[in-house]
Amino acid sequence: MSPYYILSKYTFITSIDELEHGFIAYVSIPYDVENRISALEDELIKNGYYLEVSEEESNNFILKITKIPKPQKQNYLLHLILFILTIISTLIAGAIQAGANPFSGDIIKGIPFSISIMSILLFHEMGHFILSKKYKVDATLPYFIPFPNPLIGTMGAVIKIRSAIPNRKALLHIGAAGPWFGLIVTIAVLVVGLKLSKVVDASAAKEGIMLGESILFKTISYLVLGNTEDKTIILHPIAFAGWLGLFVTNLNLIPIGQLDGGHIAYALFGKNQKYISFLFLIVLLFFGIFYWSGWFIWAILALILGINHPKPLNDYTKLNPKDKLYATLSIFLFILTFTPTPLKI
């Protein structure tokens, strides 16, 4: 459908300046402005066009409409190599957790952990990828990050956004999809893993790494194992993968910069997101001093990557009530998965 026709459905066109890959339109929208711009943008995106909005004066707008560029080529071989290397590194970590020699045939004992953590990471990143495709945003397939660590075997996975985010709604849905998609698998993994875990008297437990418990972990643990007060849960490797899934969900939902939580915060609060980022940077430093030194690392990373969030192409249209509820639930998920002291040795 012609972008000129779509534009004429929602606005009164004053004049148009042609561009190489689109045009600039000077229009007036006398009533129901935000809903009309939102509907206009949705229809333009479906037909392959981005919309940028600037307000000249009351009800008069300058709209830049450009053709969405074709997606760039993917380096499938690199994605495959990193995926295989991460499978190997998580197999080794899983075998060590199971008390086996990872450099022998016993490496197969690492399969339960490897499948569990890889599934959680895959669903998280594919959530971002699928919603990116929905909003015509060019994104890569996941890059898995192998890490020769005997505890987890990976530093997670990322996708790279290679084009503009069209609006706040797209920013919210792309940002929040990862944590929510990953959470579905995480809960399933955690339930199975807890059923395979051992519950012993606290006095009988051997010394080792103590894991913190978020509200959501405690709730799922109670539903699966019952009251474990004054007990110690010796987590099966699958349950440990589920615990990691909740922890990764929480880290991604920190509302700083371009983390998933930063996307959600900007979608909800716009330019005020920078104040939220600064506040949570202080919060990370506070918890780093009084609870877990690992929060210092995240504070430093936040400073390196930047605590501010770039605005989407169309920063004019705000979220509708349904999207605001989705954003609020995502913030609530951050609270439910937060652990002040994730690790204690």
C-alpha cells in the first residue's frame, strides 16, 4: 500500500518534500492526535516504512517517512561455531557439577545442565529476535558466549540490533520479550530440577557455595518441595540452571542503559529514564558495599556501556494502558527475581 495513501487516511497533508528513500510530509492532525499517529505508524510499519515525528506547533507536525532498509546478511557460520563451543563449555561445567571428569566419557553427565542452561538462553534471545522481526527491526541471531568456567561454562548470549527501533511500543516489546520468553523455560527447568534435588538438615550440609534465594525462587521451591525452613537444598545441576535463569532474568531487567530493563524504563518514562539509570547505578554500588561485591562489576559495566538510552525514531507516541501494564509487570518481575546476595562462599 502506498505510504502517501496511508498518510492521507490519518492526516491533512499540507506539503511533501521528496527524499531518496522516502519523503518529509508537513501535516495537520486536528483531533485524536496520539491515536491517529499511533495507527498511522502501525500501518506504515506493516507496509515497510519507518515514521519519525516532530511537532512544529499545536496539531501541526513534520513527519519523516522512510523505507525500512533490507536486513543485513547474517554470519551463520560464526553463530554455529559459538553455539557449539558453548555447548562444549557448558557440558564441561555440568560434568564438574556432577562430580565427573569432563575430559573423559563422563562428560555426558554434563548433558542435563547443558541442555537446561542452553534452552533458557536460547528462548531468552529468541524472544528478542522474534519481536524484532515483528516490528521490522534488523537483528542478528543469538551470539552464544562460551566461557571456560567450571561453575557455569558460559557468559550468556546476545543478539545485535542493527537498525533503528521505531517507537516506544516496539522498544518495550523487544526489550521485555527476552526475560518473559526465558522465564517460561526457566520455571519449567527449575521445577524439574528441584524435584531431582536433595533436601538435608542444615547441620548435615557440607560447606560450599551458598546461593541466594529470590522471592520467585522461594515461592517455586515451596510449591515443589514444601517448607524447607532450617533445611538445605542441594541443587541438582538442572535446578542450578533454573536458579541461573532467574538470576540472568534479573540482571537483564536492571533498568540501566540498554539492558532489557533500560529498554522497558525508556518505553515507560521516556527521557526521564536517565534519572532512573543513575539511581540504580547508586543502588548497585550500595548493594556492592553491603551485600555482594559482584554488583560492583555490573556498576562498572553500566558506566562503560553508558547509562543513558537513545530515543527511538518516534518518541512522540506514548504507551497505551495495555502496554503500560505489561511494562509494570516486567518491573514487578525484576523485584521477584532480585537477590541481594546471589553467591556466598
